[in-house]
Amino acid sequence: MTAAPENVHTIANLTRDPVAQGEKLTVESGGSNGHSTIIITGAELITLSSYQWDQLCAYEEIIFARTSPEQKLRIVRELQAHGNCVGMTGDGVNDAPSLKAADIGIAMGSGSDIAIEAADMVLLEKFSAVVVAIEYGRLVFDNLKKTVVYLLPAGSFSELWPVLLNIFFGLPQILSSFLMIVICTLTDCVAATTLVFEKPEADLLTRPPRNPKKERLANTKLIFQAYGFIGMIECTTAMAMAFWSIERAGIPFSVLWFSFGSYPPEYDPETINNAINTGSSIYFVNLVIMQFFNLMCARTRRLSILQQPPIIRKTTRNYYLFPAMGFALGVGKCPIDAFVC
């Protein structure tokens, strides 16, 4: 217990009825008056009103003493009703209902068969393995989000826009179907695999548990980051370079705009096709290079690359990143004709 004994609250510090004070009291995070710890016994638990439960759940540390199986179940449900993610540990038959009701039930391997069946996780050795399990669970979820935010900008957003511009504005499809397959199955796929080997970020275990109903694997913020920010930069930059190369080959952009494959007779069809093929390869190579920077950014969702270096520090290094980048660069430097359908 981190609080000093004189700073530990009891049920006497919980206001039973806000109307009794003449005004509605505000329940702040961490308890009232800066206190963060409270002790409640099973006998006192029965007398708590809904308003007292609101105050109780605002404390950072709550100690329940001498509780019955029914009271343990109520504690789990009350905490869940107040938006908390609840983990319950137990080894006896009387712990089974609360183990089943908790978001994650943790039973001891030496406990009863009923507790083990009701739990989601069984500890075979020491209790401290719970911390390791939480760390690995959060790390897997973090690395999955990193993989998603890395794959979406080039693997879907930057591949979709050349098709849309071809359909609605008659521009040539600046990224060929073959190059789309190369991005999805080779360059991006290999680099995304390396994110699985990322080490935990420094604040991984200090974060509060996520709300599974709101914090999804791909939420609005992640989609906006992948599409509205990174994807827009990559797609716009690569497309500008591709059409600039076509213009340098003697094909003005006005000739391609709303052409739908029909070009003026003064332009040689073979020259146009060669210029478009070259532009397609330039679009592809630009995406490959920009994904290198996206890979370095995606590997740290909350910290900077200086705080989570991929080479220097042993606890944060990931040597797999660089062979993957070299492989993608090697694919991008292949002759242009190898990428044209």
C-alpha cells in the first residue's frame, strides 16, 4: 500500500446521499481530498449505495477485506459497470462465479478444478507471471496496431487512387496491377513482418487497461493517421513524381486528363506507353522509399525514435528492419520492364 496510514480512507469518507449536503458532490479521479486508497470490509460492502459506489470506484487503490463469494461477484460487476477492465484471481470453488464474470479470470494451477475451468488463464508456476502475461498481451496488441498503420498507406490507399483517377478522370492507371501485387506480397509484407519483433515501449506497463468496447485494433485515429496523413503524403508525392516524369517525356498532363485512353494523333502511342510505364515504376519506387520512413515511424506509437532506437539500445533494438528495407530496395531497383504487365 503506497499511502500512509493516516491518509487511508474508510466507508466514513463516502457520502451516502449528495442531496444531504444541499448540493451535488463531484467525484474526482483518485478519491476526494487527494486520497487514493480506501479499505472496505464485507460487512460495509452490503450497505453501500449507488452514489457511494461511484465515489468508491474513483479511488486508485481499493482494498476489500473479508468478502463473501457473492460480494466478490458484486465487486467485479460494479467495477465493470463503472468502465473498468477487471482481472480476478482465485483458486477456490467459491471464486468460480467472479472468475467467470471478470474480463479475465486468472486461476492458480494448484487450485480447484472448477476455478480452473471458469478462468481464462491458469498460472502453472509463480503469481508474478501475471505481469509477464499482461506485458506480452499488450505488446502483441501494440505490434498489431503498428503493422496495420504501416500497411494501410501504401497497401490500400496509394493503390486505390490510381484506379479511381483512371475510372473517373480518364487518367492512365499510373500503378500497374502487377506492381500492386508486388507491394502487397513482397515489399510491404516483408517489412510488416519485422514489426512483430518490436520490443515493448518503456511505458507499456504504466498505461491503464484499454476499454475493449472503445479501443479497437483499428479505430478512427489510426485510420486517419494511415489514410488522411501518411497515405495522403505518400500518394500525392508519388503521383506528382510519376506525372512529372511523363511530362518530361514530352506528354503534357492536359493530354492525359479525361483522355480515357484516346490520345491526339500527333502523339506516338508507343511513346505514350513507354512514358506511362516509366511513370508507373517511378510511382512504385517512390512508395517503396517513403515506406522506409513510415516503417521507422510506425515502430514507435508513443515514443520518438530517439527514445526507442532500433540499433543502439539492447532493450529496443530490432535488426530485422534493415534486411527488410534492403530487400524492398532491391525489388524497387529492378529493371522497369520487369514490373510492367
